[in-house]
Amino acid sequence: MVLTPDPEDGGYIVTVPSLPGCVSEGDTIEEALANIRDAIAVFLASLSANDEPTPLDGGTIIATVEVAVSMPPVPWLPAKDIVRAFGRAGYRADRQSGSHIILRDIRTAGH
């Protein structure tokens, strides 16, 4: 899923690239994640009820690159607040590399 701040209305927009049309939003990161969780469930139930195939995400490649860039801190979205919000939503910070925070879903990781 992709979580994007909404500069016009505030809050966050969440999309699921592997499920075209599955979109939600929330005023906070926590709310956006909870809403997209519900949206994914409804989206998949709708596909099943209509005997439509579940999209297979065979074309997505997930990769990580590290780039040395000097950027000022973003005061409106500090990393500790992101980690805290994702933690309340069932994720934990695995590690941080520069401005990137690697999160793990503790509900499915068997921890």
C-alpha cells in the first residue's frame, strides 16, 4: 500500500497498487491504515461475491536503494511520530536507514 499526505484536505490518502481502485483515506496515519484494511477486505469480498478473479501482483518488484542526499528535516511529520502511529496500528520499526524506516507487521510476522 502507498500512504500519501493530502496537502489540500489534510490527512492521508492510501492506495493499493496491486488492487486497482482500492483507495481509502484518514485524518491520521492510524485512521488511514485502519480504513484501508477495511477497504481491502470489502474489495476482496466484492471480487469473490461477483466471481471475479483476485488480481495477482506478478509484475511488482520491491527493491531498496540508498541515496546520499542532504535534506532538511520535515517538521510536520517527524520519524518518531510515524513509528509511534504505525506501532499503534500493529507494526514495529525494524530498522532505520537515513530517512527510511523499515516496518514489520507484528501481527503476521509470528513475533
